[in-house]
Amino acid sequence: MFLCFCLALVALIPATLTTNPGVKVKLTEKSLEYGRQLGIAIMQQELKSIKVPDISGTERIAPIGKVQYSLSNMQIVNVGLPQSSIGLVPGTGVRLTIGNAFISLHGNWRVKYLRIIKDSGSFDLNINTLTIDTSIVIKSDETGRPAVSSANCVATVGSSSIKFHGGASWLYNLFRNFIDKALRKALQKQICPLVADATSRLNPLLKTLNVVAKVDQYAEIEYSMVASPTVSNSSIDLSLKGEFYNIGKHQEPPFSPTPFSLPPQTNNMLYIGISEFTANSAAFVYNKAGALSLYITDDMIPQRSPFRLNTRTFGLFIPQIAKQFPGLMIKLLVKTVKTPIITFDPNNVTVQAMATVTAYAIQANRTLSPLFVLNLESSVSAHLFVSSMKLTGNVTLNNMNLTLATSYVGQFQVGSLDNIFQMVLKGVVIPRLNDRLSKGCPLPQVGKMKLMNTQLQVLKAYMLISTDAAFQSEASLNQQKNK
């Protein structure tokens, strides 16, 4: 159950084993330690719920012969788990060990002997050297989501002490050993099934994991596994697909992810590497969906701008526009002509885009008369952030280059329009792009999870998110338990 707390950050369904990942995740021993702390608290509560059935039997005790006894109304009154450890087993999984645990139990006793003599009272049992050793197995359930179960569980109830109250002390001292043995055996049978049950109670929480996360009305991102987890001495490494798709239509882009490796860092609980492939698959999806186009009208231009989208302003640079279309407003269509290319270099994310800008004069009857078409090549720098459970960002313009593709008003010098289109890009296009980027792309999540101490670095061909994490797990797990 403890590994589950960590895998819940990123563990998703197995998929094809032949694809390089777009996203890599490293879970460190620090994350396992956090999971251990949460899990021990939950396990302690689970052990308090042990239900010990009534016990009865007959023993022949010298010198009085057969003694019939019964133990009833037994309740766990205290549980302590002072020592526990969790460790990685390379190539295998995770092992949890609990040692020197103690359980205190209170109940009632009753005996009958020589057929007619009866006696009764209460007792307290203290188990002082309980040990539990179990492994955690993670697999895919029938819905393709992760499921957890315990395996190879061994529970040992060691030394104990029992104290009786009421009745004849000489009598219960005679059968003390029989009672002690019966109680320890009954408790030992309960522990491993309880561990299994406590582990399985995490599965409803894991079912909250979306293997496909919606980004917006255009796109969703898939985080399914493309390879089995790799367990080493210091971490669990997962390879995730990390690919954007158009909603309802999974079309592969004309490029594939290339291999990359995460650095051997262990200071944080969790490391997430997001490759250029993931970012470029997003660009492919949005371009395919037609989302990288924008009609621009004068009311979208900042009021402070001296340039207006009308034939008078453009006529200052292209006189024939003012002559042929006097006193009209202008509409622009900015549209990408191929998928933008996103490049990750150390401390720098660059987006290269090729687009066309078509200018129209808006006639009195609202019909559009084409004026010209420009080729626009631009470069922007992206600044990326982690906000809550999303990857967000904004872009700034580096440079742009305009060339004339088609003119419907005769030849003109394109360079004279540079200032106008710098203003259009900086004042309209980029703010709208930044507004969309600010809404963010969801990171893998299960239940209620919070990232802390988060840092983002841009490295060669991928970005690295280093973070710690916290779950509102106790409340979530108690809700799942009570269902």
C-alpha cells in the first residue's frame, strides 16, 4: 500500500512496450519514505479494527481434569508500530517490514470444571513483539488502471503477557498458557488478511486516475505507460507516453519521441522529465485542429496604439489601399501554414512558427475584399511554470520576418509594415496565446495531491520538474474505507 502512495503520482496503465517515452518519471527513496509515514498511520488504524472472534475449548488440566473455557467480547484497545521500514528490491518491487509492534486486547473469560463449578472475570493481553513482512504488487485492473495487492505476507506474534481479573487466581494460572496460545493464534490469523484488505482499499482511490487528461476543447494528453517500471537501488523509474491528441481522434504525428535520460538526482521525492516530443505533439494537435488561427479586428487592438486596422492607416504605407478602399475597416487572418517547431535547449524554449497574414477590407455590406497575403516567420521564447497541478507558461516575441506572398493592390514594400505587425503580434496574438497557456496542461494526478518545493529546469531536449508532493490521503482513504 505504501508504494501505491508514490505510484499514484504517475502510475498509469500499461500500453505498447515498443515506443520511446515522451515523459519519464523518477520516484526516489524520499517518496517511499513519505509513503511509509502515511501508510503506517493508516495501518495502525486498520489494526485497531481487528475483530477477534469468541474462543472456546476444553483442556485437561491436572489435578482437576477437564476444564471448559470461553473468551468473549474481545476488543483491541491499543496498537503501536514503533519500527517500520520500506525498501526497494531491484528488479522486483517494494518490501515493507514492521517490527517490535505491540497490541493490547481486553476481554472476558469464563470457565467450568468438575461439571458444576463455574468461574469468570476479565483479562488483558499484551502482544509485545509483533512483526509483519510483506511485498506490494502492482498490476493493471480490468479497466486498465493500476491495482495494488499484498503478497508474501508473513506475520509473527511473538512474546505476550496476559493478566486476569476476578475469579480464582489459582484456577486461571493453571490454564494461562492455553489461553495465551489460543489468543496469539487467533490474532496472527487476522493480521495478513487485514494487511491485504488495507492495501486493496486503495484501489477505489486509484480508480480516480484518468489515463487520458483533458486539456481544453481541442486536446487531451495521454500518460499511459510504454514500458514496465524499472526498480533500482535508489528509485522507481516509469516511462509514460506523454502524447497530445485531438479529442476523439488519436492521430499520430509524423515524428516520434527520441530517447532521453533523467539525471541521477535524489533530493526531491519526484522527478518528471517532459520531452520535446510531448511539446511538439501539442503543436501538431492544435495546428491540426485549426486552433492556431485568429481573426483580428480593430476592436482587438489596444486603444493606446497609434496604428488602427483601417485603410487610412495602411494607406500611409500602401497608398493604393486608401485609394481603392477609402474609409473602410480592415480584418486580418493570422494562420499557421505548418506545425510550429518547439526546441528545448538549456534554459531556453524556442518556438519557430510559419504563418500567413491575410488582410481584408470590410465593405459596407460586410463582405470581405482581399488586399494582400504575407508570409510570416516568427520566433518566440517560452517561459514555463508549474502552477498547482498544471504546467503553464507564457511566450515573448524574439523576432519576425515578413515577405509578400500575394498582393491584390499592386506591389509595395513589405518592410514598411513591420511596425504594424510587430504591434499586432505583441498586442493581440501573443496576449491571446498567453491567455491560453495560462490555463495550463494537467500533470498526472490521483485524488487530492499537492506539489511542493517545485523547480523547473529546461535542459537539452527535455524539461525537468523536481518536486516534493503531499496527499490529503488520510481523509481520502477513510472516505474510501467507509464506502
